[in-house]
Amino acid sequence: MGIVTFLPRFFPMVFLSRWALPEKIKKGLEYFPISILSSIVFPLFFFNGEGRMEIQPHLLLSSIPVFLFAWKVKSLWGSVLLGMAIYWGLGWIF
Amino acid sequence: MDHHQIKKGMIDALPIVLGYLPVGVAFGLLARQAGLTYAEIGLMSLLVYAGASQFIAVEMILKGMAGLPILITTFLINLRHLLMSSTLSLYFQRNRPFILALLSAQLTDESFAMAMSNPSKIENQPQYLLALQSTSHLAWITGSVLGAFFGGLIHFQSYGIPFALPALFICLLLLQLRNLLHFYLMGIAGTLSILFKSFLPGNWYLILTALITSGLGIALERRVCPLKGLPKGGTGKE
């Protein structure tokens, strides 16, 4: 397991850092963080733990203030703590 | 050794630590219940260091599966790191393979996103990224081992723990948005990922979405001129 998790992490780092990549591909790599983060974040609200489609009202509701807060304040700590507090609070309400 | 870089990396890792500790504890607890020994749990978190894969491996062990199916599943889940590792490679063009091997061994979604929230911090600064990653990794190992010993005492659905990492990812995503094109791409990737996830197995939705969205990014960047200012307040959610 250690090896199969290591390989995809390792190969691009070592080999691509030696080659000069074409500009187009470099440009595309710039968009990977946004693409990957979006595809990590948004499905969270619409799929349950087993990967079946099912709206997650707690996650969805907690995310709205976190989106606003993170956008305005740009604080990682603040977002994490606020998100946890709201999610916890929602658990008390329903 | 550049102590300043190391310290900065450790401090920047703290939000990740807050997310990893409880998830690590949950993993330790489940792994223990599945019959793994303390040493196996610690070693797995040290050597494998992949949240989802470790949980799935434990579940497969519980169902009596072992060996090859676990390896294949793990490999497929972690193929997405090909993309992240490719992106990071742009910032480490002049470093020795040994350093790159160390950096890549500890690459995770969270450390990648944190590193990319301010790429100027990592550009040819392997010590900063190593410190950030090692601190996160240590939190994961510590969490797993603590969970193996004391996990039964904690309620994982309480204290907002399930929302710690999602909140971190939301903020890291918003930190990436620097122009209007980025907003469009977030909307496109959000929609595509939900669509793909509804019918594709495993983690293919991540890889496919990232490839298509990045391609669209290249295609669209000349049409959407860089904005003077960002639109106010919009979160760009679908």
C-alpha cells in the first residue's frame, strides 16, 4: 500500500521537474488546484458517505456562512473554527 | 537548514493538523476494531499516509478481503496525486531527486491545497513544504495511534469534527480565486464533479473533472479577459 500511494505522488514530481514543459501544459497545470478543490468541495454536499446521491443539509447549510466568511476574511483558522461551530450548533437544532 | 522556512511551514500546517487529528483518531479506532495491531496502525499511517485509502483498506479487511484488491483500490484512489504532483513539480525545478522523493511521499490533498494557496512560498523552498507536510503527517500518525488506544472515548459526530476538513477546503478553494475565469472554472468543476460522481466509480470523477476543467481553462483564458476587480461577495455556488 505504501508503494502504490507513493508512485503517483512521486513520478510527476521527479520527472516533470527535469523536463521543460510546453507552455500550454504549464497553463493547464495552473488550473488544477481550482479544479481539484472544486471537485472535492461541491460533491460533499450532494453525496452521502457511501457515495450515493443524497443532499447533505447539515454540510450544505454550514457551508454557506463559511463560503461568505472565507471570501471576506480569507482566514483558514477562522473558516475551520467557524465551520465546526456552526456544524455543531446545527446538530443541536435538528 | 533554514529555520525560518521550517517554522513558517509548521505554523501554516496547523489548520491541517486540526483537521487530521480527529480523522486520524477515527481511523485508529476503526482499524483497531478491524483487528489491526497498534504497530500496524502506526506503520500504515507512516508509510501509506492516505486518509480515504486507509479507511477503505480497513473496511476491506473487515470484509475479509486482502492483498491485491486493496492495492488496486488504493492505487486508483491515489491516481489523483499524479495531477497534484505534476503541478508541484513546476515549483521545484532545481532540487535533488532525494528531496523531491521526500516531498512527494508526503503529498496530500490538504498539503497540496495549502501549498498552492500561496505558490510564492513554495517556489524552490523545499524546506518550507517539507515542514508543512511533516507536521501534517505527524498529526495523522499521532491521531491514528491515539485513536487506536483511546478512540472509544470520543464522539466523532460531535464538536463539528465532520466539518473541519470541508471548511478548510472551502477556504483554500476561495483563496485560489483571483479572476473571473477562476469563478467560471469553479462553477464548471463543481457541476462536472457532481455529474461525474453520480455515475463514475471511485475517484475517477476527480481526475476527469480536473482534466476537463483545466483544458477549458486554457481554451477560455483568451476570451475571458482578466478582470480589473473581482465581483463582490459572490460565492459562485451552483
